[in-house]
Amino acid sequence: MMMIKPFAFIFGTFFAQPTPQPAKPAPAPVVATVRVAAAPTAAEILAGVQKFYASIGDVNAKFRQEVVNATFGRSDISDGQLWIRKPGKMRWDYYGKKQKDKPLAIAKHFISNGAYLYVVDRENKQVIKKDLQKNLLPTAITFLYGKGDLAADFTPTVDTTGTFGARTDQVLKLTPKAPSAQYKHLFLVVDPANSRVKESIIIDSAGNKNHFRFFEPNFKASVKDSYFEFDEKSPTVKNYRIVDGDAPPKPAAGATPGGTTPAPAPGTGSARSVP
């Protein structure tokens, strides 16, 4: 019996459960501090837009304009190209309806040389001429060639409704500081990469919508000054009626020939009167 004890001792030593030791506390996890950049304010986005267009020179782009009449629910779509050159020069060419086996023809031009605005309606053979000293273009147009101060005329807020633009775009809702029949709100869809305006949407006091989308912009375009001039004596318009858009309107009684309502510049006026 006495001999068993050493073996019991030996085997007990090897097979006995070790006395549990208190576990060491696990090291606290290292939490990395991630700084998330604050989203830009509406004022900062607007300042970026103003700065971008103040820094560019000649511009050429394609556009699509959709005009929606809130009263009748009618939608009209036009396509065209625009050219811009500082200071104060621009040209909007609107294509006519596409005809089978024929290239697209220009139906209407809006041409500004900085002093005069010409609205050339080729389909109706009519030209409306307006003196820009008497009819200043709104800031909603002039900022495209670096003039005007959007922040002075509009109060900006960031639009988060998702109504306009893509998820990654910045969308500004601009409300005019002075009451205006032309602008209830102006929305700008802005590319956050460079502050370029991809879309502009005008909502007037009647709820009509004038929506421009801009495609394939070329900010290194080189355009001759002559492209922003209109020759009233050109043979191509010798049969056109030249209308003074600054002349007082003639009485409606008797429907006096020659009386007409001047067409607004692109992006201005109510949706019912914009081509």
C-alpha cells in the first residue's frame, strides 16, 4: 500500500488540473479617430459656382431645355448649342424639328454681343432687337460669363429633396431677395468636383418650370467675336421683319400689324413664353 503513494503522487502531478489563475484583462481596443469633413454650406457652394464662372473664358456646350406649363400640364423640349465669351457675349442656337434624311436646321437664335440682344426667329422670318443698356439680363444668365452676383440677388439654401440632380450632386435652391414674377425659385445642380452648373431650373410665380440641362461643356473653346454679332443687312435676313423690342407696345384694338411681344432671353420669363 505504501508503494502506491509515489505512483499516485507522480501521476497525480502530471494529470491533475492546474490551479486556475485569474485572467489578465484584455487590452482596451484602439479606436481610431476619423474626422468627417463638414458638408459645405449653401453660401460656400454658391461662392464656388461664382468663382468657377468668373475664372473661365470661352465656353461651348450642348443643352436641352424642357418647359413645363403648370396650368395645362404641357411639356415642350428643345435641343441646341450655346457659346459664351467674356465680357457679356453669348449665343444660343435652337434646333428645329428633326426631318427625315435632313440635317438639323437652326430654328431660332438668341445672340448677344454685350450691347444688343437679337432674337432671330428663322421659321417666322422675324428679328427682335433689344438694347441691353435698357434691358439688363438677369443675374441668373449673366453669371455664366462671370458678371453679376448671385449672392446679392438670391438667398441660397441646400436642397435635399432629391427632386433635381443625381445623389452625388450639390443642389442649391435660390430664392430672390426682391419679389419677382419671373423667379419664384432658381435651382442650380452643381458638380461638387469643380462647381460647374450641370442643370438650372427656374420656377416662376405661376409654378411653371423652365429646366436647362448642359452637356459636353468645353471650357477651352475658342470662338471668334463675329459669332456673337448679327448683321441686320445680311442677305440671309433681307426678307425678315426687324422689330424694335424697346418700342412701346401698339394698341391691341384692330390687331395692328407689326405689334409683337418681345421674346425673353433663354432662362428668363415665364415658361409659357420661352421657346
